[in-house]
Amino acid sequence: MTLKEVADAAGVGEITASRALRTPDMVSPRLRKRVLAAVERLGYVANRVASGLASGTSRVVPVLIPTLAHTVYVPFLRGVHDELDQHGHEVLLATTEYNQDSEARLVSTLLGWFPAGLLLAGVDHLPATRLRLQQAAAAGMPVVEFMDLAEEPIDMNIGFSHRAVGASVAAHFAERGYRHIAYTGTLATRDRRSVRRADGFRVELAARGLPNHYELCSEEPFSISLGGRLLAQLLERYPQVEAVFFANDDLAAGALFEAQRRGLRVPEDIALMGFNDTEIAAAVQPAISSVAVDRYGMGRRAATLLLERLAGREPPQRVIDTGFEIVARASTASSPQVHGDPP
């Protein structure tokens, strides 16, 4: 099956058929509908690799995320897909497993496929990876770093300050009278964003004259069961702890179950705060306070940055702070606080 056969079946020229499939914005909706109907009828499958090699680009946009083990990235990916799909682009997903060497290999491979652009989670990369991406951006391929804010973005950047999150959570607890406040998360080898939240948390506690050494971290992947074990270890090591900020909601939920197993009241005996505001935070009883980010909106805006650049337009902002919101629920019993730039 060839493109010419598709064009003949649709009653259009071969160039028009090619444009309808590769650059749909260049043909009318009526013609594109005819071409797509012919594609469906004939079972035609375009050779994307050959097309990309011939044109020096493609309609594919790879998105690199750290893991598929959690649902955190699902809203972001949905936002990216919904925006790119409207413009005839396709999303290719790859995972780095929080490994910079793995990220470097993926970036090297993906750039060889001539993608339309590239989106990657985080702002911490190996020097060689950063250089490769800077060269790609300079050559006209949009690069968007997301989920964090970079001091020096490779190209474009959308996210929020994790240090500000940590500081705001520390203030949230302190302003409610808690004095022995702990952080539980991961080591730097797994997730630099979590480490930045911990940094902001410690600095804010110290600025308020509060102890900032109550901390327990693990290299294990985050899970509900790990959250329970970490709370047990934390209370054994620091029995005076009154409140805990967890690196994500799964850990906080596991801690809630462990607290209930021990007969501890939440928040009267111990207050809990999660991160990401995933479904479980609101579903448990008592509901867990968390830090919310509009991940779907971030995905759409990241895709829009990329599309603007592909259209030859410079986005009004190369760096966007999406902000975050502290969603207070029964586990800390307080009211929401909103931070960051409006959308």
C-alpha cells in the first residue's frame, strides 16, 4: 500500500495526501477528512521513520518521565496529549527510572529520530546531556523541562519551586503551633526534586528557630507500605515528633494507617502532610493535607510552549512558574494557601 494509492482513493494529489498526514494544518479540514477516510478504508500505515529521515523532522514528541510506578505523571501526560493531538502530533513516552545515565542514553537515541521536540521531567542532567539538548535547541528543536524551575533552562521551562513548597509546608505546621516537625522522603540518588523540598523545609524551620534535624529518608521506591515503616522508624528514633511532611501522598497514607494501628489520633497526636494531592489523600479518613499542582494544566502549557516555537513564534514567557496550593484537610486541620504565578 502506497501513499499514491491513498491519494487516488481520496481524489487528491499525492502532495496533498502527504500534507494531510504529516502537516494537517496545511490542508482544509474537508480534504483531511477525505484523506483519513481513504487511509482507514485501505488500511494504510505511514512509514514514520522514512518520513522523518526525508524531512529531517517528524510529528513525534518524546516525553521523558522518571517512572510509571505512580499516577503522578498521568494528568501531565494527558494534558500534553490533548494539546499536541489537536495539532497532529504524537506523544512517545520513555522512562529514566531516576537515572541520569539512562536519561543520557535515551536523549541520544531519541535525538537520532529527528523528533519535533522534546519534553523532559526535571532540570538536573549530566553535562553531556545538557550540551546535547542545548545544541538541539539551537538547531531549532524545542526542548521543554517541566515539573521544576531551572536557574538556567536549556531552552524553555515550566514548573514550580520545590524549595518554596518545603518552606511553605514548614510554615504551615509552625503557624499551627507544631514545634517538632519531621521530613520523610528519599535520598538524592533517587529524586532531586524531593531533596529540594527537604532543603526548603529545613531552612524555613531554622529561620523560625525550630529544630530541623528530624529527618528519615529511604532509597526504596515510594509506596504505602514504605510510608508505614518510615513512620514507625521515625517515632522510634524521634518520639517527640508532632508533625511529618512526606515526600508524596502514598507515604503519608501509609503513615496514617500505621498511626491508626498504634492508636494515635491524627492530627491530635501527630499531624501528616503529603505531596501531589493524588486521589488517595482525599479518600482516606481522616483526609490528608497535601500540596496540589495543576499537572494537567502544566502539560497543556508545556505542549503550547513547544507548539509556539514550532510555529516560528517566540513564547511570551520561556520560563513559567505554575505555582502550587497547600490543600488543608483533617490531618492538619487548616485552610488552603496558594502560591505562584496565575495561569
